[in-house]
Amino acid sequence: AAELCRVKSEKSGEKNSKAIDEERIRKYKAALKIQSWFRGCRVRVYLRYLNKMAVLMQKCWRGYLRRKYFRETVEVEKYFLKFCLVISNISFLQIQKRWRGYYVRKYIHDFYTLKKYLNGVSLNNILVRGELKEYADMKEKEEEIEALEKKEKEKNYQARRTHYLLSTAQIPGIYNSPRRISPDPMELLLQQSKPLTHKKQEGKELLPQNKPLVLPYSFQGPFRDHAEVLWQRYKPLDPTLRVAESSNSPPAKAKERPRRGEWRHLIHENEFLPFSSHHKNDEKYEPSLHRSGKYGREAYGTKHFRDMYPEKWIADKVIICVLLSFFLFVLPFLI
């Protein structure tokens, strides 16, 4: 029995050791796989970094080369443009010089062309002078005709104004003297013309017959109409808006409220702290007398103007008031 147990224990030990070896080999292979994967990732990251650095170096180097080439190209182009400008300026000057010389010789200092032009100008001047003379004669004739017509109109108007000087069957006029052989031409003009009529005044029309005459002034005293006197004496009351509106009405109260607020807040109530060390002492800021308190405005006299503070005195002597108060000083002059 003991031998059997020993044999069983040895078999079981062999099985356990074999399982342990297999587990160790499995873990070893797993560790190898993890290490290989990690080292591969690290190598790939490093290679990627090296590739990136190589690309960066190539980029910087190629950028430097291109910038250098571009600067050289710009310099060459600049000098080439300057050279082209100089050559073009010279060419333009030559072209301008040749063209201006040709134009001056052809059109400006050409003797025959200038002579022909001056002959044409002189001929044109003769024609223009003749037309201007004809126009001046025509204007002069028109002015003479207008002057004659104006004189004739004035003569006709004078004849119409002095139509009362026309001769009658009983009394001869001043232009038809009996001592004259023939009447004056003015007498004949008076016979042909009509007397002037009075112009109607615009804006003034005659009153119709059914309307009474209204005088521009009013009668006074006993000459006034009785009904007008009674109407003036017992005319209805026409009060103003302030009198017609009640003081207790909502609009009046709404107007009175802001007035009271303005009277209460005439002075700013916030405490004033000057820009000095005065507010750091124990003395407290005292607001104005006209400020609004908890129960309205404070009465005058809560703080007198002539209060004395002995703790603030520099010397021990009391300051004596030499001048009287303003009221006592001005009172004799007012009386």
C-alpha cells in the first residue's frame, strides 16, 4: 500500500511539473510577443521621427535655396528693368524730338500755309465787319422806330389827360385860337382821342343794399347799442386753465409731486469726502441744513454758525469779535 501511494504521488508530481513547465513556456512566449510588439512600436515611432526630421531639414534647406534664387532673380530683374527704362527713355526722347521737329516744320513755321491762313483771316474780318455794320444800322433803325412810337404814345396819353382843353361850340380851346388860320395839330389829336377814365380800386367793392353799413370804429358812451352793453356787462365767465382746474384733481397732484421732490432735494445728500486726510480723523461730516431728514426738512437753528470748539484752539485766549453781526451793522443804514 505504501508503495502504491508513493507511485501515485510520483505520477501526480510528474504531471504537475509538466503542467508548470507548459505554463512557464506559455508565459515566456507571451512576454516575448509583448516585448517584440513594444520594441517594434518604439522603433517605428523613432523611424517616423527620423523621417519627419529629415523632411524638415530638406524643407528648410530647399526653402533657403529657393529664397536665395528668388533674391538673385529679383536683383537681376530690377537691374534689367532699370536698363530697359533708360533705353526706353532714350528711345522716347528721340521719337518725340523727331516728331516735334517734323510737326513744327510742317504746320507751325510753314510760310505758305501761314500766308494762306492770314489771307483767309483778313477776308473773314471784312465779311464780319460788313455784317456787323448791317446789324448796327438795323438796330439803330429799330431804336428810332421805338423812340417814335414811345413819343407818339406819350403824345396820345397827354392828349387823353388834357382832353378837357378841347374846343367846344361856345368856347374855343387853347389849341384853337381864333387868330390862327388853321387849328393846332394838338387840337386835331384831342378830337380823335378819348378822355381817361378812373381806374377801379382793387379789393374795394361796394356794399350790397341788404347789408348794414359797418363803421371802422366803435361808438362809446350813450351811442352804443343796448344789446352790446348788456352782453359786455353779463358776459359768461371764461377762466384760465389754472383757475378752471381743481387743485385736488389727479393732474394737479401729479404736477405738485415732482415740485415737492425738487424742493426737498435741492442739495446733494451724499457724504462728501475731500481729497485729504480730513476724513481720517474722528470728526464726522455734517450735511447742510437744507437737506431732507427722516421726517422731512430739518428746522433752521439745529446747528449755529458761531459754535466754539475749545479743543481746537491754538492758544488759551478767547478770540473777541470786533465787528458786529451783519444784521446789526446794516440796520442803521436801512432805517
